[in-house]
Amino acid sequence: MKNASALSEATAVRGIITDRGPVDFHALGLAGCIDRLAAPLRQQGTTVLWETPHHGVEVPAGCASLLYHAAQEALSNTYKYARASEITVRLAAVNHGIRLTVTDDGVGFDRKARTGSSQHGFGLLLMSIAVEEAGGTTTIDSAPGQGTCLTVTLPLD
């Protein structure tokens, strides 16, 4: 019944996935909070796979919040545009940092043609700016018909 509980916590409003419950990184952990965001995708039939080989790494609240919001943007875009059948979310410790990767097998897009366009908004651009200001990096790999992979890496020092 974990899925039914998650469905009552997260919802998609005009394609934007929001978490109606409190975001409690201490109780649920970063992965648990992000997993709640995936509920609307599961409800539409998308398989969500998890890889979390970062056990034991303490993620400061500011980093956790930024990664959570990056995942929210990635999952919302997948929900609205990708028509993906499968998404993989990975959280991993890397060289004094933490990396979030969200990969889907959806329709993909031409990033140069769409980022910041009036038709699709500025979500990815603003997320990238916030990550850069925190000393991290963002990579978005996508091509029409090839799916999308968003990678956000933040320092933990």
C-alpha cells in the first residue's frame, strides 16, 4: 500500500508534479522524498527504477533541497513531455559530492531549440543556474527519439 500512500502525497497540476505532504528529509531521506514525486508517473503507467548506492552519505539540508527540486523539474518534464515507459533515478556519492541522475526512455528533445523558449518555460535553465550558484554542475543529454538524461552533481564540502 506504499504506492497508494504516495499517490495521496504527490499530484500533478497542469503537468507540474507537486508534493502535498511536508518534505521531511530526516524522516524519509532524500530518496524517499524524491520517490513520492514519482507517484503521478507510476499512476500513468511509467516504471520508475531506483539506484541508490550512496548509503551512509549524509547530505546537508541545502543540498538535499536543491537535488529534490532538480528531481521535481526532471520528473515534471518527463510527465508532461517525454511519453516515457521507464525512468531510472540514481543517487550516488562521487568525489566529495552527491550526484542525481534521472534518465528516461521517452521522446527526447533538441535542447538548443527548446530551453528557455516561451512555449516550454525556463525550468531547466533556472534549475541549472541554482545548481551552478551552489558550486555544482548540471548536464542535460537529450536528442529527439533518444530519451533524456539529467545529471546534477553538488559538492558536499
